[in-house]
Amino acid sequence: MQKSILDFGLWGGLVPGNLDSLEHLKDLGVIGFKGFMSDSGIDEFPHVDDCTLFKGMQKIARLGSILALHAESDVITKQLADWYKSQGNRTARDYVASRPVISEIEAVGRAAAYAEITGCKLHIVHASSGKVIKYISEAKQRGVDITVETCPHYLSFTIEDLERLGGMAKCAPPLREREDVESLWEALKSGEIDIIGSDHSPSPPAMKVASDNGDFFSLWGGISGAQTTLNVMLEEGYWRRGIPLEVIVRVTATNPAKRFGLYPRKGTIAVGSDADLTLVDLQSSFVLKETDLLYRHQQSPYIGKSFRGIVTHTILRGRVVFQRGEIIDSNISGQIV
């Protein structure tokens, strides 16, 4: 965080045993709370059982905060994963089959019901299919205070890409079929998707390489995508599918700021707001190279991909911090918002 040149917010965790800490975390300034309904892959961040989830949502509602939730059924995903591995089936397709769309739908339905009862503001993170979005839209129509985001990788990659790219493209929920990709674009066009988030989940390269037995289940499940989110939205959305730039701005900037209590300081160009701006040359294109990546572990499933739209400047609170591929002022540091 000391090296960040951008402003940032911090999340508090919702895990078994920390219900009494939520108020203190809120007082410390967290913008909301994050929980997992299935194994997170991190021992220090266990998934919430139903009792913790329900009581946590009650408390978060009383605090006037919001819960961001990874919605996959732990029962479904664990039982299926155990079965596939017991049969010696450990390929990328076996991994995908162990985390079917229905595991998201079941978890979303349960979480939405708890939100409806408790009055907790709920945000479903990284939905992987329009089939999941449908159930969230139905909950909205019932009056549930629920929003949803998807990620660039779900809008661009398929299971075939996962097999081609290997561990570099492993994530949870996993990549889906082409029809799921297109269903998400349709949901974005119809206004049913509220936010696009990178779900940036980096790891050392060694954690993305399978051992000699080829066990895809053992690989780290996360995609490094923070730096390429806008590029994907421009290439796959604006250029290929005619998504208006105004929609891209809304789901990547304005809506997140509003949902997480940062608006109008963030997410808009207006008198009194922070002058946070990104300038893009839409007519220029580039092929992403490993050396272009500015984060610690220079790996990405987008390496070698061509994008139209180059970020030329990033402006933080009125000061240029990035210009044509270079961080230009090391004296500027991000702040907690």
C-alpha cells in the first residue's frame, strides 16, 4: 500500500468467529465487508457457514454497511471436487465441471433470501454467467438491495481458452462456455450488470504451474487483471460489440463509487469531486507484452493479445501520475478513501 500511486479503499472480512469485530472494522474505515460462501483457497480467510452469514448480515445492516459476497455453494463444489479427484479426473475441464453454474445460482438464492430478511445491502462479486444475473435481477424486482459485478475474464475467455492457457487462466468461479460469455454481454447491454471489477488475484508464477501429475485442482485460482480491465472493456465491448463508452464509465467508475459510499468524491467529473481522470487514445492499438505489466508478478492471460485503445495519462486528484507507459511522479502516494 505504501507504493500505491492511486487512492484505495479497504475491505473488512466476514469469517466465522469475527462477528464481534465488525463494528470496530467499520470504525476503522472499511468501505464494506467481504465473505466467501465456498473455500477461498486461503487458510486465514475461511468461508462463512450459514449461521455466520445470516448473523453477519444482520450486523452489517445495523452498521449501515454492505457485504460483498463470493457466491458459490461450498457443499456443491466440495462434493463434486472430491468426487472428480477420487476418480483421477484432475484436468481443467474436470475443475470447471466441479464448479457448475448451478453452484452460483444456489448460493445467490440463499444469500438473496438472507438479505431480504435482514435488510443487508448485498453485492455479488464475479458472476460468471447470465444465468446467474437472471436470479439477481429477480431479487432486485422483489425489492432486495442487491447488486452484481462480473469480470473482464468472464467477458472474454471460455473453457477452450482455459485449456489453452492452463493455470494462468484458472479462477473461481471458472471460465464458462461461449454462450455464457455472450449472455453476460447481453446482461450488460440491458443494464442488469452493475459493476465490472478486475478481481485482481495475483500469485507467484510457480503457483500457476501444475506438478508432474497434472493436477489442475492444485493450482492457484486467481487472474491478474487490474491493469488490463479497461483494455478488455474497450476491445471486447466498445469495438467488437458497440457498448457505448458511457456504459463502460458507468460500470467501472460511477457505479462502484456509488455502491461503496465513495460518491461524489469519486466516480464523477464535477465541481468538488477529486479530479481522477484517465485519458485514452482510442485510435491507437498495441499488443500486450510481459514487460508492459507494472505489477509485481508479470503474468497475464492477455499477453500476446491485441487491444485498441491506449491509456496515455492517469490523473490523480488533478496531478498526472502516469504518462505513456511510465509512472512519472514517485512523490505522489495514494490515500485511503
